[in-house]
Amino acid sequence: MPEHVSILQLIGVSVLALATVIWVVGLVRLLRRSRFEAAVWRHGDTLRAIPPQRQSGPGAESVELTPEERAAFAGLVRQFSDSRRF
């Protein structure tokens, strides 16, 4: 034991070293467990509470316009195109 180091300093360093070792061991175990659980989840059953996703989007919707609605829409388009010029 060095003469210039007190017993409390040696105990403090020992406690910190022990805490570091315990922390590293715990972290390694936690990472291994999470990696194992992820592998089990990937190869396990799918979640039954979530419905399966559709491979395609919803069908396109269309509404037939009356001639009056078409004329009103064409008037709006003309009005907006005229206002953009200024």
C-alpha cells in the first residue's frame, strides 16, 4: 500500500472499481437479453391484435358532376388562373 494514499481513498477506488464491474456485467446481460428477445419476436408469431396490412391502397373514388357543377368548377378554374397573372 502506498504511503501517500489514505485508507479511505483505497476503499473509494475499490468501491468504484467494483461498481464499474457490476455495471458492465449488468449492461452486457441486458443487451444479450434484449437481442435474444428481439430474435424470438422476429421468429415468433405475429401479433394477433393488429389486423394485417393491405398490400395496395384504397380504390380511387370518383363522383359524377352535373353539368351545372362542371360549369361552376370551370368558372372557378378560370377565375383562379386569371388572378395568378396579376
